[in-house]
Amino acid sequence: MDVSGILEEHKNRFKSVQVDRLIPVEHDLGLLASYDINMLDENKLASKKKRDAYLMELSREGAQMLVNELFSQPTSVDDDSVYAVLPKITTVLPREKPLPKEKPMTRWEKFAKIKGIENRKKSRMVFDEDAGEWRPRYGYKGVNNDDQKPWLIEVPGNADPYEDQYQVRRDEKKERVDKNKRRQARNMEERAATERGLNPREMRKRELQRALVMSKGSTASMGKFDEKLKGEPKIKGVKRKFDPLVGAAGAEKTKNMEILGRVAKGDSSATVLNVRKAQRAINNSKRSKK
């Protein structure tokens, strides 16, 4: 029985897995990418009848070369299937944004690093053996609130027997929460100072000095007669300069003529006439006459 015709028909049905290129194709299997720099046939691209078939053939050959490279890589066997171990990426892709700066460590992170404490992620739900159900670790109906609502609390020996121990526990919990919030705010301030390249202690000292200077302005004397603190910096202000009462007549005449010339020219930027103050003075004089 002659089966050469059947074999030839079967051979023509499937394309060859061997693809040849004039210029070798570069592959980056880490990105599952191939870079083919061979020239395209302009005649086939210009022909409407051959263009689609030509592009499909190029795409098939490119995918075939990539698959051939994948089958040449080492494999790892799993319970489900066999996987190809891809190499590292060789193509350097540009980033859209710059690399994020490394965040400074908080006090707890520094302490945990020195002591070798590892951060272990805890599950959100905890099984309550007394109630026989799963409950949240924190928050609403959390197991951390069980110490706040026992049906009986023993009064300590050094405590007031008439003191509400439930309120004492609530106050202690509120104090712990406030303390954690203060620590969190302090850590955020220290992180912000470190990111700006400043010493956290110096930055906090500078903020306290600024607040002290602002508080001095709340008094009528602008803090001139307030009690000085130890190490308080001297507040630098603007000193007003007054002309002497007795001086040269020529200098006083020159100054008055300059003022008169500016008023006559209507120079609004250099005028010394305060219209609002003058209007207020006129209104006050009218009220006093009445």
C-alpha cells in the first residue's frame, strides 16, 4: 500500500518548526519577547492580496522561534504540570517615575532590628473557646475588649472600695490609646525631619522656639515684660527710627518739600497721606462736637 500521498498531504498541512533568518533573532525570555531586525519584503507589503498572508506568516514564525527557545530552557515538575524556568530579564526598560526613596526607620523598627524581632502577620479572626465562635482580634466585638466587660472585678487592696472599677479600666484603655497616638505623631514628625535631612531634635526645638515667639505677641507689650525662660533666644524685631526734635532747619525744609512734591504729583505709591486715618479723625471730631 502506497502511503506517500497521505504523508505528503500531512506534511503540507503543518508548518515546519525550524525557522531560518538571515540575521539571528535576539530573545529575552524573561519578558517573553523576541527582537527581529531582518528587513521586510516591501513588495508583499504593498500588495493588498499578499499583505495579510505575509504578516500572518511573519507572526507565526516569530512565535515559533520563541516557543523553540522556551522548550530549550530547564524545567520544573509540579503536581499539576511541567513548567519552564525563565532566565533573568536582560532588556532594561525605562521607568515612568523615579525610584521611590527609602523610608527612614521608625523607633520600633530600629529596636526590632537590634533585638532581632521579626514581624509575624497575625490572622484577623480568633476562635473564642468560651463562646464557640470566631471573633475579630480587634475592633467591634473583638477579643481585646473582653477585659472591659467582665461580670465581676476584684477591687485591689490599695484602691477605693467605692470606686467604679469599670470606669478605671475604660480610663486606662483611653490613656493607652492616647499614648499610642502621641507616639505615632512623634514618629511621623521624626520621619518627615529625616526625609528633609534634618535632625529630629533640632527640628522640634526650632518649632518650639517659633511657637514661643508667636505666643509673645499675645500680650500688649509684645512679650517685652514677660518672664524670660532659661536659654530663650533673643527676639529680633524691627526698631523704629525717629528723627531728632531739634535739628538743622535746611534738612527739615528739604524733607517737607519732598513730601509736598510727591503729594502734588499724585504718586500713590509714595504718598504719606493715610486717607482712612484722616476720615476716622474727622468722624471722631464730629461726634465730639455733638
